Amino acid sequence: MKSMRSCSALVALVLLPFTSVRAQHSADTARYVVLFSGRPAGEYREWWSGNALHSVYDYNDRGRGPHEESVLEIGDGGVPTSLSIIGHGYLKDSVNEQLASSAGTATWKTSSEHGTRANAAHAYYIPNAESPVGSQLLVKAALANNGRVPLLPSGEATVEKSGEMTITANGKPLHVIRYDVGGLGFSPFPIWTDDSGEHFATVSGWSSIVPAGWESGVPSMVAEQEKARGERYVRLARELSHKPNGALVIRGARLFVAEQATMQPGMTVVMTGDRISALGKDGSVKIPAGATVIDAAGKTLLPGLWDMHVHIGAGDDGLLHIAAGVTNARDMGNDTISVLELKRKFADGSLIGPRLMLAGLIDGSGPYQVPTGLLADDEASVLRDVDWYAAHGYEQIKVYSSMKPELVPAIIAEAHAKGLRVSGHVPAYMTASQVVKLGFDEVQHANMLLLNFMDTVKDTRTMARFKAVGAAGKDLDLQSPQVRAFVQLFKDRGTDIDPTLTTFEGMFTARPGELDPNQAPIADRMPPQVQRSFYAGGLPVPEGMDQRYRDSFTEMKGIVKAMYDAGVPIVAGTDNGPVGFQLLRELELYVQAGIPAPQVLRIATIGAATVMHHEKDRGSIAVGKVADAVLVDGDPSANISDVRKTVMVVKDGVRFDPKEIYAKVGVRP
């Protein structure tokens, strides 16, 4: 469910193309193709009329996506003096963004913010909308000022040349230059220009925008770009990974015993290499000579946490997960090849990131098909896709919304025959009850549970799967015989749920101009431009239905609690960002739902390991198990929010300091 909005809105300015001089001197419109995982998904068009740059930006991501039309006027200083963006955003929310400047004073207004700043003649305004209009001006303004330019509403952007190469498409060679733009997110983002300094493209393994006709040049650019990014993160891994020369000893800790969901005070843990070698009460455990000893008095030692629903990217995602104490993560759909490489690098320590378990996406083709993973429209294709994932070490199959219902039994049978678990969205024209009866091992997303009782929504591919739940979810009677039978079905079949409540809290309760409650605990720690996104709001709420949407989110928490009370396994996944932080919010939401904090900690540790059949090796702190642990300043079994106070993280016996990691990605400690 991870959206382009959550992936890209924070840095839309640098992730998307800027205008070309060729467009300025031509009556023709400049046309760019929007690609998701190499597949066309939309377009960006722009043209000049005098001093005004006009553009249209439009793409379709599984029924979501923006349509934004803009007009930008440029002043003598090379920065925007006026800007108008109208249309709708990723979640079909209304967009009306305006900037005006007079005598060096800039005034701006969007649905979520407004402000005025004097002495802003040389500052560059960053659009709050996703529109890429005029982003070449930011690059040029920075390069003309020693690589830096002040930003509106706040912050500073940096631009630095980082590489160059020659690509070929349709037999035509073109020399392109890569610049890294920093100051808008957690790390710099690459932009490609031609030799004249005009924009050519912006690319990544997930999304790219290139001039029409140059799509075939994207793979080589992505490879070169990722090679350079990888080198940066390899350097960070060497700098931030603290490998003890001998054993690592943590003493005086309040130890969370995950199997019993209890705390045991005054404990010493010895880690030798990548394993836990000794454990016992303080004073009863021999401390090896030359060991690195950590005094954990007053602190709690937890097993490494598990985020069971991520779509991980290279670089910052790994760093942010580890800093938050997430040492294990289940990727629920990604580029099929690059995620395997990322898994290997996280495992061997050449990059910092959690240990990965992989779920392979399979969807049916069509207008709502998922932009990554594999597609299957007949039984032969289903068997081919499942077998490919099994052969490449995937542990689970994730069925997506466009899958033909008649093919679901074949997926389940083949996956189970290969020893793979099966989960997913509820495909269009099916219900959660049906897929559980067919053999799903897990169902993703709490909205899919509520949709089981909504006859008005048959097609789960569309935005109705969110809007209908927001409008009518509160009307579900959790004590009704129908709901009780539904919960019992999960219990009887041994099917677990992956509710991703943190995703829906933002969708249903965030309002434009107000701080998203989902992000409130971390907002003041984030880079300035990241903070802005926390005020954008969630789903567009019809007039008079504000409280209904809020109450429907409460009902989501209620059905999760009902599942817990019945003994249905729950896995803590997020499908939301900023990664790492969101798992901690997911745990807070489970406590809000009424699940006791010690049991929530169990869910996020040994519970997840048990669901994935890794409990013999991971999920708790015990002799012989992998040396994963999180030291927090407080007692999260009494106050779940103390889980945010990470002071040390250990993965495979390697120690990490969260403050050091956060400093590298612009996050305040």
C-alpha cells in the first residue's frame, strides 16, 4: 500500500524533471514519460508563454495519483515570483497552492499552510504539491551561489556534481551529468542534466521521469546512480558499525523475556560474535577478558524489533530502521532483483539495515496493476511466478488486488507446496472470509477486514476501499454474530493479520493544516521540508463526515483488539514512513486499542519470529540465538512510548549508536 505520496512527496521537487531550454525556445510542448518500475504510468508536460512556465503533471498509481496544472513566473533573480498549482493530489485531495512576491516579500498559501517572509528575493519556494514545475531553477540558483540556495518556507538546498556518463537510445548517444541535491529530505537526491546544464531526467528503481523516446536509457542511469549511492552507504556502514574486538557485555539491564512477555531486572547478557553466549543475573555470569561492557542500569533490553510490512529502499531506509531498533523486516513487495541484492548487503554488513524476509508480489495485469513484482493472468503464469520466488529465497507470496479470483486457489496450492506462506490484499470481487477459507495464511491491512461487511464495495482495487471504510466503518457492530464468526474463522484457520494501523491513522484522522497525529511524536526532529508533509492531511473528507472518519479509525483499532482477544496472531507492520519511527507508532496504536504493552512487545519480537518460523533463531534474547537487541531508556512494558528512547541497537553482535545514525540523515536526537 505504500504510496507515491509517502515515497516521494517530501522530495518531489528533486525527484521530478525540470524544464529544458529547448522548451523555452520552441513552440512545442516538452513531454516526459512517468515510469513506475519501468512501466509507463503517466506524463509530465510543460511549455513557456512569455515569462510564464505552464505544466501539467498526471499519473495513475493503482487508481491513485495527482492531476496538477501549474503556472510559474520567474523574476530577475532566477527564482519564482509567483506560482499557481491547482488540481488534485495523490489521494484525490484538492490542490490549490499560490505564491506571490512583492518588493522582496513572499507570501504563500496551500490547503495545509500559509506564510509570509520578508527579504526573500533570493530564496527559492519549494512547492508543497507534487508538481515538478520549475525545479531547474533551484539547481541553477544553487550552482550560481557556490552550490547553495536558501529555501522557503525554511531550510537550505545544496547542489553538487556527482558523476557523468554517456547513454544511448534509438542509436543516439547523449552525454549526461548527475547532480546531487540535498536539504529536502534525509539524504541527497540525484538529477541528470545534459552538457548545457539543462534537465534530462530523474530516475530510480521505483520511479523515473524521462523525455519520451529515451526510456531505454533509464536502466544504465539507474545502475550508475545506485553504484554511487551504494558507495556512500558503504562508507557510512564502515563509520557507524561498531564491532567489538572481543565479547559485548550488557549488564544491569531490565530484560524483556519475550516468550512470557515479562520483565526480569538486574540481568547480564554476553554476546560473542553474532550469537548470545551467556545470560543470567548480574554477578552470576562470567565477563570475558577484553569484553566491551555496557552499563544498562535503569534501562530495558529488548530483543530486536520486527517491522512486518515494509517496502524497503537502499540507503536511508536501512539506517532509519536500525536507529529505531528494527533489526528484522519483512519486505512486502519490491523490485524483484534489487531487493535480493539489498538483502545480501544487509546480511553481510556492507550496508546498514535490518535482516530481510521477502514476500513476492503477484498481481493481475490491468489499469490497477501493482507497479512492481510479477504479473499473472493464467494458471501457467501463476505457477511460473510462484516457482521463481521460491527458487530465489522468498518466504511468502503476496497476492494483490487485480488478481483474478479463479487463480487464487492455484497460487495458494503452489505456494504451500513450495513451503511458502500466502497473504495479501483481498482481490477485487472477493471477501476476506473467502480468501481465508481458501487458505490465506495472513491478510494485509485493517480496511480489508472491515470491507468484509460492506456489500457496497466489490472492487477493492479502487479508492473505494479507503473511502467506504472511512464513511461507514464506524457502523460495524463488533459484538454482532457476523463479526464474531468472522473473527472465529481467523482463529480456527490459524490466519494472522497485518493491520498497518499507522497507515490508516494518517488517512482517516489527519487534516490539512493540522499536525498529523501519526507524526506528532517526531515532527520537531525532522528536516524542515519533511516536517511540511506532516501538515498535508489524509484522505479528502466529505463535508459533515469528519467525526465519522475519526470514529471509523477507532473501529479499526477495535477489530484488531477483537482479533487479539480471540487469540488471532497479529504482526506489527507499518507500510508507512518515515520508516523505523512508524513501527514505534504502530505499537503505540495497539496499546491504544487495549492490548497490554507487554503483549505488544511480544507481538513485535517473538510473535513475529514465530509467524515467520524463525523463533528458534530470533525473536528473543536467549543463549544460542542471534545477537540482536535494543537498549531503551525507560520501561516500555509500563509505558509503550519508552520504546522510542533507543540508546543502543545491536544486530548480529555489531553495535550501533542511534544518535550517530540520525546525525547522518538530518534527524535531531
